[in-house]
Amino acid sequence: MATTAVNLPIHEHPLFPSARCMKGECDGCHVDGFMYSGYFCNEPYCNVWFDKECAEAPAEINYSSHPHPLLLTNVSRDGPCDLCGQKLLPPFYSCSTCEFKVDLICGMKPSPPAIEHPLCHDHPVVFLKIREEKVPCELCKESIEGPSYSCLECDVYFHVDCVHLSKECDFVTGRACIDIPRVININRHDHRIHFTHHLGAGYSKCGVCHKSVNQYKGAYSCSACPNYAVHTTCAVRRDVWDGVELEGIPEIIEDISPFKEVGDNLICHFTHEEHPLKLHKDGINHDERIRCAACVHPVGFDSIYCCEECPFILHEKCAKLPMKKRLVFGTRPYTLMTETTTLDCKRCGILSDGFMYSSRNWFDVDVHCGSLNEPLVHDGHEHPLYFAKKGNHFCDGCQKRIGDYMLRCEDCDFNLCLYCATLPEKIWHRNDGHPLTLCCGDKEKASGKYWCDICERELDPSIWFYTCSDCGVTLHAQCVLGDFSRFKPGQIYRFGEKEIEVQAVLNNHNTRPFCIQCQSRCKVPFILKILKVSDDDSEDDSDHDSDDVSDQDSDDVSNDDHCDDDSDDISDHDSDDVSDQDFDDVSNHDSDDDSDDDHCDDDSDDDCNEDNGPLNFKAMILKLGGKP
């Protein structure tokens, strides 16, 4: 049954009740902890959560130590809470008659000014708003940074929470620790993990933050993996845990194997159940057209499974991709899909027509990013790499700012965007008869100038590139791969209401075709050929010829800011005019530069054959009148 939203005084939008347990900061009291049966706002760009008590706070209260009623307000004001002295953040209670104001905690649960017979101490204690210097709590020994209780006779201090604990027992726990879920699933591990109050020896680092764990403190561990442990605070993070307490719920082991063995080196794969696939160990093939259906990379050097009745091929490693797995990009399991409604991976930003990992309410991820596991051992760095999110970092592979997820070595401050982390280490290219190897650039060891043999431009050795050890040639990674290397040759793609049709084709013309996007000759191995641009609302404009498309100013399409939806100079061509063009192809794309999921930020408007990366595929589709 659908959940009904309710209007509450604390927030301007309707709030939805949630049955999930969330770990995070309540947007009412601003306390970081667990929120059971809280409320959340479902409006776009309004990602607020309230615990149940704060969400149901009354619009007006009568405060015992103040003569006037206090009203709930969301207007920011400078100054501290008049009771506890802490910085005042909205929402809070204020008096419309005078300047008295208190935060939500003090307004709804004011601490008594004195406790005559506290459990924690032999003498009465009094409430102190705030102290300038930090002092230790007499009971838990942790530093006190806010309001506290103090025994004036003994000159000792207690946390507001600790003052209610007994001194008779050595066991002390914080309020947040009492509510810790006992059994959970997290997106960094394949098995359930269980909370224990005393971790014990044999554990070294946390499976989420990769910092050391204390054997004498509570943490989560896995019964199936003897050395796996996670800090309590890391395990219940909102981006790690799905919010479901699993204690008392039987564990159901799902069969996530993607195939069944049906004979000697024969399998029946769930994506191709009509025919068996046979294993071929010596998968050396130079033909760019023969590609894996999952990752859409050429067969190359890897072992493959292929169908002997139809042209269906899977790399052996791609055939073993699990049907369902947990990924760091979301808290729910991802399912391997052969068909999706998207053509781009929302994590690396690269266009792909292969298999995708998909999860409800999360972005689709291609199998390249979906195959990245921690720790990642990469030839580009001597230490293992671990996932990290955001931060002001540049990729050490392409030297661009990283927009979202990355793989990082904390000790060396080494960072890789997901695009560079998934670059093939060895690849064939028609310009060279030998295999090309990814060179993880080192500008300090480089001597002289490097030139790309494809685009004939200078190559920056600090940016990763491809090289041939036999010929000594150097090539930009972008020139070797292009922007459509994960599209299937010959496949036709349709966009938007205007039925824009483009086809992925090999760039093997005798003459390099002219790109309508960047206004230069296409040097990359794959291009998109425009087959059809139709508009039912526009009249047939047969007077237009193909030059109108290819000769447009590059500024019109090279940047979203310059792209107008009501621009008609391309969209009014009928389909015959466009499909008759010999070389009006598109060789570049952009990875949705209006989202935070781009693999790198790039404001460059340079032409597509430089190693600066892809240009604006989205702008091209918009220019043609469609919606990518």
C-alpha cells in the first residue's frame, strides 16, 4: 500500500513516514545517530530527514522558564541557543515578543537545572550551559565539548547523557550504541555482518574506510570471512547500509551463477539460453567487429565463450559476471541486465551498449565499472586502491578533476577516475600490427617530445597513453579508443521524439569523414553516422542540402550553454537529405555534463581528436532536435 504524505509544522513540504532505520544527521535536532521510523521529504533537491520526535514537534510550546509561548521557526538567525549555548540552527523555537530562542532539543526536552541525587555521583550536580575549555567526563573519560553537569564540590563534569548512568557498574555505553542494529548487509561485502561488543584479535583494517580497527572495541565482523571487520560508524553510514535490520530474519542464499555447465567446455548462459556456448582458450583475434556482447570490447587476447550457431560471444571473465551483486554505488543489490533504457554508464560517463548492472532508485552501471572490486591492484600504482567519493582531487591517469567516485591510495594521494581505472591494459589497433600496451605516464622519466601517430599532435607523457614496444609508437588513449568503443558495430540507435537515427560504424573510409560536432576530420576508430532526422511538425525542406549540416559553426554544438532547443537549422532537414550525406558523421559525445556522475570535469572546447577527452554528444542530439 502506498505511503501517504503528511503536512507537519517543521517543514514546508509534505513529509513521508519511513519504516527504515537510517544512520545520519537529523535535520531537526542536528544530532548524528539512528533514526527509526523517521520522516523524509520526497521533493526534488530537498533531501531532508527528521527523526520521529523532531518531525512531530508542535508548532507552539510553553516553556517553563519563559513567560511567553515559543513558536517553531525555520528562519536562520545568528547567535547561540539561550539555554545550552550551542550554535542555533533552524528549525528552533523563538519568542515573538522578546529575543528568547532555544534549539529543538532544549525546547522539547529541557535539562533540569540541577539533579539532587544523580546515579553517576555522590553529590548534587548542576547544569552548565557551556565551557570555554574542553574537560573530560568523569564517567566515560571522553572530552566534553557542549553543555554538561558539574559537581561544584568535587570540580568534576559529566556529559548530559552520562549523568543518568550508574557509577556502580564498569559497563558504559553511549545512547547511540544501544540502538546499533545487530545483523546487516552493506554494499562493501557479499555476506551479512554481525555486531560484536568485543572484536578480538586477528583483524587489521576496516572494510569500508580501511583504517585500523581496535580489537577491544565493538565492530561488525563476518562469520564467513574470518579477517573481515568494519567500524560500527562506517557500517551504518547512509551510503553503505541499506537501513534494514536482519536479526531474526532467515538468510536466503540466492543462486546468482550466470550459467550452468552442460558439457565439456560447454555452458548455458542466462543471456543466451537458446544455444550453448563453447569455451575457446586461445582468443587472439584482431578483428574490431568481433566483440563481446557484455563489455562490447573486441575479443582480443582473452579466452571466450562463443555460440556456434549465431554470432554471440562473451569473454570468459564476462560470462562469469554474477547475475546479482552489491556495488559501492548504491545500498541495494544490482541486477545484471542485457537491455536497459540508457546508453551511458552513470558512473564513468562513457556511452555503452553492453550489459548493465541496474538497481531500483539507483543509476545504471556498465559491466566495466560494475566489475571493479576492492582492493584494486592496478599496474598504474604500486599499492592497492580503494573506492572513495568526491573530494577536490585530480585523476593521475588523465589529469582531470574527478566528479564523483574514484579509486584512491590514501598513503600516496594517488587517485584514479573510473574511466581510467577501466582502460584496457592491452589492445589491438589497425594502425599497428602489434598489440598496444597502456603506459601509465611518468613525466619525470620522459625525455624529449612525444607525438601521437594517429592525430599527429604532441602527447603529454604525464597522461596515460598507449605504446607499441615493437615499433616504439605512442598514441593518445582517446585516439585509440574514441568515444564509441563500447558501441556495437552496425547497431542503429534512436533518440527522442524526432526519431533521430544514428548508426555506429567503423571509421575505415579511405578519406576521413568530417564531424558535424567538432568541425574536424574524424581520426577515432568508431563514429556515428546520421541515418535519419525527421520532424512530423515541420514541412519538408528539400531546398536544404547536406552542407547546411556539416558547415554549421562549431560553437553551436560544442557546449550545452550554446545549444538552443528551438534551433531549426538541422532539425528541419527531412530524413532523405540527411541520410544521403556521405561523411556527416559524429565522432564525439559528452557524458551528461549536467549531472554529478561525470567521470571527469572538462570545460575544454578543443576538437575531438585531442587527448582532452570526449566533447558533447548530448549537445549534438539536442541540436538535431532530440532528447538523449
